[in-house]
Amino acid sequence: MEFSAEALANFFDESLSLYGASRKNIIFIVGDNCATNRTLSKITNIPFIGCASRRFNLAVQLWLRSYEYLLAKVAKVMVQLRTLKQAALLQTKTPLKPVYRNVTRWSGNHAMLKRFF
């Protein structure tokens, strides 16, 4: 399967035709800010709105870079607490389980730090 903007435009047209619709029925395209989505918007003449959540996530990730050393240390502790022996010891103190860090989402860092503290 091809994932170029042209291929996606054809896919849009085919999918819309199944419902008796056309590009005129699309008000705008929302997606991440990759080049393919921007090109799709240009070739279909449909306005593109970059994902606000994605932009927010990128901004938070940029801000968190200055704390990477500390985040990595907390993540290492969480990984160590997932081992069988450490998990058993932790279970004697609390019903809570360690939370892994999801580095692609700021909310993953938040969840990990919230559990840590």
C-alpha cells in the first residue's frame, strides 16, 4: 500500500464515493503536521488544521528536555520495580504498580512522575 499524498487523495475519493459524497463535503483535514498531510491538503484544496494536541505535546517535550536526566532516573527506578522480586516487595507496601514512561507523550511522563511522588 502506498502512503503518498496522491494515494491518500485517491483513497479519500474512493471512500467518499461509497457514501455518495465528494471532497466538497469535507470542511477541513485534521492530522499531525507531517509533510504528507500538508501536501494532501494542497492537492485536494481542503484546508489543513494541524493537530493542536500534537503541537502541545511537541512544546511540552521541548520543555522537558532540560529535565531529561531526572526523568531518566525516575524511569529507571520504575523499570527496576517491575522485576519479579522488586514487584513482590512493592506489593507488601502498596497495591500500586510502577508506571512505565511513554516518551512519545508528555502525559506518560506525567503519569510516571505522579505515581513516583
